[in-house]
Amino acid sequence: MNADFSPEDAAFRDEVREFLQNEFPTAYRDKVDAGIRLSKDEIVHWQKILFEKGWAAPNWPVEHGGTGWSPTQKHIFAMEMGLTGAPEPVPFGMKMVAPVLMAYGSGEQQQRFLPDILQSNVWWCQGYSEPNSGSDLASLKTSAVRDGDHYIVNGAKTWNTYGQYADWIFCLVRTDTTVKKQEGISFLLIDMHSPGVSHKPIVLLDGHSEVNEIFFDEVRVPAENLIGEENKGWTYAKVLLTHERTNIALVPRSTRRLRALRRAAASLDDGQGGSMLEDPVFSHRLAGLEIELKALEYAELRTLASLSVGKSPGPESSILKIVGTELAQRIDEMFLELGAYHSLPYLPEQFDEGFQGTTLEPGGLAGQGLVYLNDRKLSIFGGSNEVQRNIICKAVLGL
């Protein structure tokens, strides 16, 4: 593999850097650097800036508003976004339901939903997991019973990230209870403003209600919102999940965080007249993480190359998910160890909504505790890493 950029790709990288430097709002950059969450309005505002530039959906086909970029250009864009701290568009619409619509939705459904997804006019969330159906997703019980031109939906979904903001939810629902459990599932789009839909926040370890439970009580959903064929939703769901698992390899984000970890270590005293970066044990561990991240980056590039010739990400996307999320957690652990070694103060106010940072930032470590707590979920969402290992054994290794 030739790892050098062509002159054209290098020029594209410079174009992306200039755009991000000029167009990613400074106030948003400062919040990201301080470990402070962007609000919904700020995220949507940034996504609309990307849309106006024509860069909102790099992985979409050109005919639907995509960029037509090569795999290398997509990689460059994602990496530069990550290094800048600019958030990629919320994935539930752009990277998850949109590919399913393009592959299995009708022309009318594509015309109805894709433009609003591209323009960030609507916010989507995912309705897969249920209170008693997580890793064993096929055991889901949320029902959809056909009633003329509608389905009547009853049940509950959980761990719905940003469900409190959502206008629409894409759901797996049980439409047949008489067949093998994987064969009785359908893929349904539900308006979150429909009568009978409600949600309850779930407060995470970091004090933020990022996820929710969503309840459906006799919700009437037009049958025209069914994607593809009834009882074929399990097939569509697997396509969506491979896209999701590829997207959470987290290479750009982890690259940025490793650079921040290196800077923090260089600024902190090791107690022996040098910096923590000069500590042989710490520097050895840091180098190991950097090597593993580079290997993951090349694995992701191979997946992008496969996508560029029309293939869907296969079960090997589970490898990206496992390695990417566990590597991100190990970076968090090194940040936390560095902060603990230098007596990083406990700041209970950082758990409050609207926290705007603090001047008590030894080595820029303030807020890292929040990141650590929030990232504990990485090895669970998108399919737990234990389940991903089973997928690899069966579908990749043939065991």
C-alpha cells in the first residue's frame, strides 16, 4: 500500500484545513477543546455549514447529494475534522438510516426523507435495543400490527441516543410471532411527534441524559413508512449495523486525543526534574497506543476502499468496532492516570448542564473525567464487543 498522498490529495487536504480553520466557529472549537458538549442548535448549525459547502455526506452517492470523493479524500476529510475537533454529522440520519433508504427504500421514500436528512432539517434516533433485548436483539418484542393503511405499534425502546431531540425514529418491530424470531421483524419509520410516543431520560455516569427510553402506546404509523418488505427488517438491520460499527472505529478522534495526551504529558513534571513524556514507562505505553492506532487507521482505509467499489462493509467491520472502542478507552485511562498523578481536583460542577470549563486545568486535563465516564459505553453500544467477537469467529473465521 502506498501511504503517500498524491499532489491532488495533498491539495485537497490543504483545502479542507483552510475551510475548517475559517468556517468551524471559534466558540465551538473552544468548547470542544475544553471537553464541553456542543448543544443541539450548535451541532445543527455546524451541519448546515457543511451542507452549504456540499460536504455534509461524503459517503452518499453523488445522485443523492454526495461528494463523489475517493476513499483517500474521505479519509483525509474525516481525519482533518477529527484533528480540528469539528463533529461529524449526527450519524443516525446521515450514516445509518440513509444507507438503508438508498438500498431498500422506495423512490417515494427516498424523495421524502433523504433531502431533509442531507440538510439537517430533521433529527433521527435509533430504535433497536429494548429493556430486555439488547445483545440478543432478535428477541425484541415491540409489536406492529397491521390495521388497514396503518400499523399499531406498542412497546418500548431503550438506549436511544439523543432521543430527546429526535423528530423521527427508525425502529425494528415485531410483525410476525409465528416464525423464527429473526424472520418476523420489520423496519419501520415513526414520527416522534405521533400521539402515543413518549420518552424518559436515562442519566449516565457523567450526569448527562444522553440516552433515553422511548415508549409506544397504540401509536398509529402509516404503512407507507415500512421500509422494504414486511418481515425482512432483520436483513436491513444487519446492513445498518455494519455501517454503524465501521463509523465507531474512532480513528480521527483517537488521533486527536493521543496528541492532546502527548502535549499534556510534556507539560507535567514527573517529579524527577523531567516531564511525564520523558518517563520511560509512560512514553513506552503512549508509543504502543500510537502504533496500534496507526494499524487501525490502515484497516479502516481498506474498508473505505471496499465501499468505494460498491461493496457494503462486511462482518470485518466488527474488528474495527472492537479495536477502535477499546483503544479509545485505553487512551481515556492514560489521561485519568496522568490527572490522578498530579492530583487533578474533583469538580462536582462539571456534572452540571451548561458547565463552561475551569481555570484549574493542569496540563489541559480538566474535563477528562467526564470523557472517561461517558466513554465507558463505547464497548457496549453498536453491539457489545463480546458479541462482535462471536460474529468474527462465525462470519470471518468460520468457526
